[in-house]
Amino acid sequence: MKLKLIYPKWPKMPNQPEFHLPPHGPVCFAATLPETVEIDFIDENVEPLVFDEGCDLVAISCMLTCQIPRGWEIADQYRALGKKVLFGGIAASLHTEETMQHADAVFTGEAEGRMEQVLADFRNDDLKPLYDFLHDFPDTALIKPARRDILNRDLYNYRGVQMVDLVHASRGCRFKCFPCCTPYLGGCRFRPRPIDQVIEELEGIDNNRLFIVDNSLAQDDQWEKELFKAMIPLKKKWVSHPIKDDPEILDLAAEAGCWYVYQAIFDTSDVIRNRIKRLKERGIGVEGTIILGTDDHDEDGIKRLVDFLMDIDLDLAEFTVMTPFPHTPIREQMKKEGRILHNDWRKYTGDRTVFKPAKMSVEKLDEMHQYAWDTFYGPGGKELQMGKLYMSVIQKEIADGTYKRPERDRKGWKK
């Protein structure tokens, strides 16, 4: 059986350097398929999609809300060619009813242990319109190493620098953050994978640089310590979302190869200042993730926040406009208050205002978003700061003997 697996392109934020990480959802999905399935994978963000009929089934994987409209377009064109289309991924679970209008079948939830039945239904010409496993979570021991072999690795380089590979050690999140859809998608219970299976997958990744994409590693202290201890011999260099602000755990993270972390910064308190300080004291870089436009933000408050970010010596900052994504607490609140401006999902990119702010106009919030980027990075831009952060990981790799020189082709760096 031949399956065409497509990861649609989406509009990028103009303030970010355009680079592309290997996608995580498609390679995890591919690992749930029987070995008899021949996979032709296309990431439309790095290579053109050619519509052809040389497959039995088309599967479209969408992660982002702003990505799903392009997925619908692709599905419509393939269905016009007479092909059956299966949709899955985070965005398909957030936009299920809309997606069902463009698909022969929509799969919601986690796919481990479920795809054999879906494929059997396809072979019997009996695909169901909806396979709803959204809150029926499989045993995490069923999660197999992601199928990174379906990727064209040469397409995931940025100016000669090998991009990180994505991997996850757990699912679910016990924190219930107001702008997040994870409680709806993955539940509010922390569901760790067996650590020995995580380590086996990490060992099998032919890349020293990783992004551990778990919602948060700071959910179970003992598990976090055991994970980091097991990672130390691998000498991998990795990025993650928050780790526990605990001296022992921070020390273990640094020893295990923590390169930098994404840290949500929501105020100008000493709690945040000291947390950043403790990370940097251990040689761990910090990229602040900053949401602008919360109900307590006015123009002056955003300016004070940007001043604070510059004062605490962040390595990078990622500024987004608060966005009321489907199935998040903030969207439900704003719907009740009549503050949602539209559902043009292509514009739900995190760089434009799609709701009525509490303390400023839409135009002013968009202006302050650009102000934050311009002020924090100055004329050097984000590329310069990214370069410094990548130099830091190269120095770490040289120190422990794991650095691999980038390959060149005849035209220069491999792209």
C-alpha cells in the first residue's frame, strides 16, 4: 500500500528568520503504521508539492490553526482526483467539524494502536467520517521511535547549521494555562513514556542537537531527575520547554546537555529574574516566550516588560500576540464577552491581533508587538542572537568531542 503523507505549508511570522525544523507529528504518525505501508512524505514548507495519483491513500497532518486552511485546499484537490483523504494532527483535532467537510476521514487524538483498523476500513472501502480517540489515551509504552527515515535531512539546514531533531518524553500536562489547548488535546494528567524507551530513541537519532517538545518537563521531580541522569552518557545537546527551577534538577539538566530552554515570561518579578539567573549560571541559555495583549497589558506596561527583558540578559525573545485558539480557556472567555473579531484561521499566526484588547486598540497592540521585536533586537536582528546561541552549542560539542563539521557540496553549504 502506498500512502502520500503531506505536511502543509503555513504563513511564517515576518520577524522570525525563516528556517524549518523537521516536523514531529508526521514522523510520530508514521511510526504507528504497519511496515507494509510505503510512505511518500512531503513537507511543503521545504519542497514543492506535486499533485499526482501515484498513491492509494492521502494523509494530511496539520499542527497549526493557520496551517489547516492550506490542508483543506490540498485535500479538495486530491479528492477531485478521486483520492481518499485522511486528516490528522493537532489542528485536525481543534477544527474537526470544519475538516470533515474536506476529508473522507478525520482522526482525532493519539494514533498508537489505532491505525490498523483505519487502514482495514480503507481497504474495505468503509472509511468512517470520524475516528474519535481525542480523550481515549493509549498506553505511552506503545509509542515507538519516530520514523525520521521518511525525512529528507538535507532540507533541514539553516546556513550550513544542522537543525535540531524533535522528540518527546511525555504527553499530557497538569498545568492549565489560559492560552493553551493542551488540556483539551492531551489531557491534564502527566503521562510519561518509559525512560528506557526514551533513551533508546535518543540513542538512535543521528543528530547531536535535539528539541524535547514536551509541554513541560517540570511535572514530576523524580521522573525529571531520572530522565536527566539517563541522558548524561548520551552527550546530546538539547532544547526544551520549562524545567523545574530546583538546584539539583538544574545541575542535572546542565550535566545532561541542556543547551537552552524556552521560558514563559509573564511579569517583571524577581521570581522570573532569579529563575533566569539560575539557568544562566549553569551555562543554560534562555529564550523568553512572551505573550503580548493580555488583559492587564497597556502600552506603558508592554514597554516596561521589554525593558525588563533586556535587563535580565535573555539570549533570545519570542514575542507573540495573544491568540484565542479553539478549545482554549481564553477563547471561551472572549466568546462570552463578544471580543473575537473573526475566524480567518490563516491570520491566527500569533503576529496579528484577532480579538479586541482590553486596554488598547487593535492597531496599538499590533504596533506594540512590532515595537517589542524592534526594541529587543535592535539593528542586529534575531539572526545575530541566534548565531551566538549556536556558537555556544558548538563550543560545548567541541569540549566533549561530539562536534561534527558541516558537510559542503560543490555550491557551498548543504541546504
